[in-house]
Amino acid sequence: MRTRIHGGPAEYDAGGGFRTWYIDLTNTTDATCGNIHPVVVLVDGKRALRPEQPRLEFYDGERPRPVDFERTEQDENIGVLGSPESAAKGAEADEAPFPGFTVAPGATLSVKVRLAVTSDAVANDVVAHAAVVQRQGDDGDDGDWVGQSNDYRFRILGEGEREGDETGDVGGKDGAGSTGGRDSADASGRVPDGIPFAEELARTGLHSTRGILAATAGALLLLGAGLGALLAARRRR
């Protein structure tokens, strides 16, 4: 699943409104891929960003759905598009659980997301990545790592900092934030050393349903333990 983040602004005002960007999912196989869940990872330079400060939502058709973040021992913030925790919140609001995205053979699905940052966030530089996992099996207790994205770099503007461009998406020149529109992903969609835990995921290969990926991304998405398995895998490492 070739994956690319694009269209996002280079700056976010702490306490400002939502800004929009996109995660493109390209199915490079000759079969339909279903049960696809991007996993957004935010790594900030000061390691000061708390999981309740980024407010991320993704669109399921015309309806935005919230994404819950959890902090790892390495002070990264990880949120799953369609996690069990978010599904539980949706159930309270009488919303149907999100089954994951489906991408037709050779097609590209552009997932619209929007991000805001709460007013108590400190001025900071942030790098966002998207890993992509696919649920396996009817019982939903397993998963495959099927892709990862380029870097999307942006800055959180604190009090006293001036926003560079209030009229549009500064980083939207076919690219991602302050990278100036140049994707760091190669043709396969891989980014060397891009995602902080990519080394753990890569050890399983793209088609393994066991090992580290099953203990991290699969359990992360589809079991009640949520992010616990991912955190446990990092502690073992």
C-alpha cells in the first residue's frame, strides 16, 4: 500500500482552528485491499506534546471521526484511524464502528484528515508519519504492516509567534509541510528510518501475520488492549 501525506500547512496556531491534509493510499496489487487502518505518529522536537493536545479527525465519507492519541515511552504520540477506543466513543454517539478503508486494485484513495492543536501546546517542531496496517481474519486479532508514508513536518506556533500564511496551506505544493513539496518516500512508498518503530515492523516482512507486527499494529488496532501491545514491544526492544 503506497502511502503519501500531502497538502498540509507548515504551521499550526496553538488554539487555532482545524487545518486539512490528506493521506493517499495506493493499492499496488491486483486485488482489493480492505480493513486498512493508517496509524499516525507524531514526533515533536521538544518531546513536550501531550496526547490530548493534537486534535485529529479523519473523514469517513462526509462524517469526521475522532482519533485518540496515546504516548509511548519514547514520547511519541500514536493515533489509529478507527481504533477500538474511538469506535467506543462513536457507539456512545450512535455511530456505526469504522470497518477500515477499502482500496480497489490499482486505485488511490485520498483520506481527508484535519488537525488542530490546543492552546496549551508549546511552540515546537513536529514530524508526522503514517504507518498502514491491514486487519486479518474475521476475529480481528491479527494484522499486517502494509505501508508507511513520507515525512510531514510542521511547526506549532505558540504565543508571540506570527503565522506565516493565514490564507492557505503553506505546505500544499504537492508536498508535506516545510519539506517544500518533496516527498522523502521512494517508489515503493518506504522511507528509510522514517517511522520511529519502522525497524520493529519491518522485521516481520510485508506478509507476516505473526511476530512483532502482530504484537504491535494488529493488536493496536483490533484488540481491546489498544496501544498496550505496541508499548510492550518497545519496552522489550
